[in-house]
Amino acid sequence: MLSINPRMLPRLDELEADLLARHQRAIDEGWRGEVEGLDLTLRFLRSKRAQTHRAAATWTVDLGMPTRPRPGRCSSTTICGRVWPATSGAAAAIGQGI
């Protein structure tokens, strides 16, 4: 799905103004097919604007780039650089490579 940069919202306003002028001309000229097409385009433009406003209002979280361990760095007490305590249960089984 195409998403719009919130900085482009003023451009959407310009496009809407142009579409409204074209819509009025189509009504004046009696171009029913053009009126229907412009109505549809205006509906999509307004939907996209609302979507952009919603997206701008939400927070984004930078999770960073995941890293992969280097080969040979894991041992029986570490799994990919994380040290596991030598306890009973699942953690011990993972630490032992079971």
C-alpha cells in the first residue's frame, strides 16, 4: 500500500482544490461520467489524507538492526553470546545444547 509522507499534506490540499474545481465544471457541463469519476477520486484522496493523519499520529519504534553471532562464539554455557545459569529445567537444557 502506498503511504504518503505527512509533509505532502499541503499538496493533497492543492489536489483536492483542483479536483473540486473540475468537479464543478463537470456538473456545469453535464458530464455525468466525469462527475462520478471525480467523486471517486475525491473519496480516495480524502481517505488517503485521513490515513496519513492517522499514521503521523502514531509512534514508531526503532528496533535496530538485528545482529548475528559470529561462528564459534557459542559454548555450552552460552547461546549466541547470552550466558545461561547452570540451573535445572529448560534453561539448563538449552545451555547444554539439548
